Amino acid sequence: MKDHMKKPVTRLFLLFTVMIFLGGCSAKETKTRVLWPPPPNPPKLEWIGTYRSLDQMPKTASEKMTQSILGGQPVPVFKRPFGVASSGDGRIFISDVDQRQVIVYDLNKRSVYPFKNTGSIRTPFGMAMDSTGRLFVADAAGKTVLVFAPDDTPLFSIGGPELLDHPTFVALDEARDRIYVSDARAHRIAVFDMQGKHLRSFGDWGPQDGNFYSPQGMAVDKNGNLYVADMFNARVQVFDAEGKFLRKFGERGDLQSNFEMPKGIAIDSNGNLYITDARKKAMLTYNPEGRLLLFTGGGKASHPLSLMLPAGIWVDKKDQIYVVDQIGRRFAIWQYLNDAYLKEQPVE
């Protein structure tokens, strides 16, 4: 991927169209695979699906035939989706700011339903899930982070108006007993232990190293370093486990390697960073040092592979990548082609 490329990538959509056509030419129903980037580059990602209604759930051949006969328009599930989290077990949790609830998209049961205790959440934004299945929800209006057990039972809340003004995203570092909460309005990061005790906060408004201008998504690498999407400063800043500034990368610009409004961050098992940029309408993949590896997005709003206003992003234990599109009122699932996945699903 070259930095001088300025136009949104369109080959992805051409590839998708060609593969769907070839799949449709077969007498037998076959699963088409959409890989990115296209040849001659070695593929790094596979598109799994894009979901905005029950209509996009996996279907049997008979269900597909019934749908084609009956027709009808799909009923959208989301109004303004924002955050996402999943343990990789088939249940995907999506926060919806306008509906003021968390919605569960269950691929196993092929159903969509509101989170059981969604009534206790006032305005859900970013979310995270720990290794035990506990769900952490940033409630901006409540100025707290709400924690729920794997069975959806409320456990405890974190923060409060004396510590948080507008909690926006949550990141976890279980190995070091840390919960990080970005406060977009106070321009700082609040740090708690995994039981909710406040340890410290760091950052202030400004353009200097260690300052923030509306911090958003965060992710923690294997060494405990915290990556923060510093949205209106159009950069990513990196801190150690004690909140000490280490480095930064990115600047505002129209090159594919530049940022405009970085929003969400997630990290895969190999340390690659996936960053949503709301204004670029894209998911950008960087190595840990900040070199652009892939640019995924662009295209028409109606296309299943496009991103119009991406926000929250999450990578589960299997390296599946979930990215939320606010304007598209949907989310997409991509798979990072790690060694374990390629062993089961080899790419010829």
C-alpha cells in the first residue's frame, strides 16, 4: 500500500462483484470468499458478512428461496449504532445511542434481541468484554461505566460525575488489572482497577505530547502499552502502563496513511492495529510502529463492503474484526487471516 494513493480503494468492490458473479454461475450453491487485498497482493483479511437486520442472518437454501418468492423490505435493527464487543461465541453486542440500549445480535440462534438489562443504561457508547464474558458499557449520560455478568446481571458501576464527564470508550488490560476509560469531553483518560477502584487520570486538552482533543477508542497491546485515538488532533498516541507518553503517529491529511478523525482502535493477535476513521469512511490497518498496511473502505453507501461513518471496532479471541457503521446502521465482520484460521480455511 503506497502513501501517495489518495482515492478510496475501489478494487475491493470490483473483486466482490466478480466473485459473486462467478459463484452464481455454478450449478451448486457454493460459498463465495471475498479476500482483501486482491491479487497479486497476498490476502490479509476475509469478509464474513455485513448485518443490519434479520434479513442478513445466515439462511438455509429453503429460507433463501422463500425470501426470494415473498420478497419484502428488511426491517433495520439499528438507529445509530456505536460500540461493539463479542467474546467470539456468536453473540455480538452493539450499543445504539439513539435507541438508548444495547442490542444482541445472536448468529447461533439467528435472532436479534435487546440486552436483558438495557433499561439501566441511559446512553451507551463504547463497550468492552473481558475473558470471563463480563460486559463493560460506557454510559455517557450516566457518567459511569456499567459492568454486567455473562448472564447479563448487573454487577457494579465505575466512575461517577466526580471522575467522568463523558465516558466514551473502554479498554481492558486484565494482565495488569486495568480498566481505561476515555473521557471525550474532559480530554483525559481515567484508569481504574478491574474492581472499579479509581487509580489515576491523565491528560488534558491541547496539541502537545500527552495532551488530548476528544480522546476516543483505545486498545492495549501484549506489553501493556495503551494506544489512544486522539480524534481532533488526528493522531494516535501510545502510553505505557503507568500513563507515560511513549510515542505518537499520524497526522491530518488526505493521503491514505493520514488521519482525519480516528475513532476506534482494536489489536489482533499479531499486534496489528485496526483503526476506524470517521471522515475517511474507512478501516485502516497499521503495524505497531504506525506504518499503514491496509486501507479498507470507500464505495457507495448501499454496498455491503462500504463504510460511511465507522465508529466502534472490536477484535475477538479468534481475530474476527467487528466494525460498526453509524450512517449505514449496520456492522461488518472481517477475519484476520492468522495461521490458525488459514489451517482450517486455506487460501489457494
